[in-house]
Amino acid sequence: MKYVAMIYGNQAKWDSFPADAWPEAIARQEAFNRKYRETGELLGAYGLADAAAAQLVRREGGAPAVTDGPYLETKEYLASFYLLDCESPERAQAIAADMPFADVDPVELWPVLHESAADV
């Protein structure tokens, strides 16, 4: 079954992270990605731009109408997400708990109930 694991944050949070700590943080994330890609359980890992870059798109008169986003006005926003393919909910939970910084901030885990696109 597929799961989406989501990390939340904001620019103030990223800015408060010491600059000299970023190389280790990136290395931890790359090791996590490599480990679970090799098992076949990590289908994709995606880091998103700052909320200031988000756009809202609607259809008006058959054409796209674009405004600045994000849709929700919240303190934190979706910062990255991971698509997992696991044999059980417990395995997805174990992988989410193994994510870098899951000991600091929670990882939101959602089962994917419907998949209409071609196989990933």
C-alpha cells in the first residue's frame, strides 16, 4: 500500500537552523533517501519551495486564473513529502519514525486510498 509522509515547516524555522548544521542535515536526508530507495519503499522524495512561491490556480471562463498562494493561512506549511510503498501500516510508521528530525517534529502519514495515474 502507498503512503504519503509529510513534513511541515516555515521560513523562520529554516532560517533559525545554524548555517554550519546544514551539511550534516542534508547528509542525513540523503542517507535516509538512499536507504529506502534501495529497499524499493521510497518511490519519491520532494522538497517544496517557500510558501511565498505558492500559487492558487482556478478556472475562469475556461482559462487558468492564477493568484498568489498558499490557500491556507497557517503558521507552518507543507515543506516536503515522500511517497512510500510499504507492505503494512506498521512498516510505513517505522519508516516515518526513521526520518531525519522525526525526533524533533512529527511526520504526518496518510494512506493513499486511490491511485488513478499510471503506475509510478
